[in-house]
Amino acid sequence: MSREAHVQFCEGLAGKYRRSTLLTVCFQSAKEAEEFSKALKERLGKYGLKIAEDKSKTIEFGRYAWQRAKQQGAKLRTFDFLGFTHYSDETRNGKFKLGRKTSKKKYIQKAKAMNEWMKKVRNLRPLKEWWEVIKVKLTGHYRYYGISGNMRAMREFYTETSKLAYKWINRRSQKRSYTYTQYCLFKEHNPLPVPKIYHLTYTLSRFKGSITEEPCVGKLQARFCEGR
């Protein structure tokens, strides 16, 4: 990112995202969204900045859009923000709720990073040492992505991490270290942390502040970046 500018939007209730380089803004009507998009481009242009058109979009989303789509048998579009894919979901009582799951892009990115790390470390440190680091890495993953409704994606990441560990344990030398049965016994005595929901977003009234980023108070701060 070659240039950055900090912009504050101060009208009404807002959310604060400290380290975000993306911006998601919600409007009641499509007209307001179009007017905001036009004004934003003009404002950024004054500072030599611009929006990445290929990464920007205006979509219909929310309770009313979900109700209309349900009546028409259509499916609403989704959007990615802060590593999560946001989509329209339904409660047990048939009401609208915001669903979140690990975005496909982030899941692949995290799995590749885990694979590369194991590949590099397998012969540098004893298994006992880097196995403990895997536990820390998994716990960190759960603490960020452990949000209500995202258990399936976290279980998939746990399974993928376990498979990768088995793969690289057996590639430390020409001789195979463990059969799969032996590996399972090893995990029984040295268990990896299992997925856990840390952010109960559907019960915020009971768990204040238990969300992924900052509480939805104060002014919304956004960073707009030009370049890659």
C-alpha cells in the first residue's frame, strides 16, 4: 500500500475497526448508497486516492432484502469483511439473522501458511517443541474465528492441521516415523486444542464486548489505501 488516509464518519451509531483497511457501509435505500459512493470517490480524489473498483460493490442485504428474496425464491449475495464471509441466515424461528463463516480466501491462506511453517520447522526443532507451537497457533485461530455459526469451518481447519502434521512428521527423514494408528495414539497423549466459540454474537446482551473487533460505539474509523 503506497498511500494511506484516515477518514472518520461521525453521523449516528457506528462501529469502530482499528486495524481495518476495508470499509463496509450500510444504508436503508439504494439511492443513499449510490450518493455515498459518488461522494466518497470525489472526496478521495481530492487527496490523490481512489477506490479499487474491482474490489468494491453495492449489494442488497439485510432483513427486508432477505424477506423479498425468500418470497421470490432468490438467493442474496454475500460479502467478505475482516476474514469472514457475511451471508443471510435464518433462526430456528424462521427469522433473519446475519451469518458469518471463515472466508474461503482466508481459509486457504491460513492452511497454506500452516503447511509452509510445518515444512520449514520439521527438521529444525524436535517434534515435542513444534507440536506445542501448533497448539498455540490453533488456539489463536479459534480466538479470532471462533464466532457464533462458524464451528464447521473451524472443525475443518482443525482436521486439515492434523492431516498436515501427520504428513510432515513422516517427512523428517527417509524412514517413516508413525503409522496412522501410532499418530492417533500420539494425539491421544498430546491432544490438539479443539474448536471453541469465543464470540457469542447472537447473545451480545448477555456477553457485552464479546465480539471480534471493537464494540459498536463511538466514531467509525476507516483507512483507504491506494496501490496493491
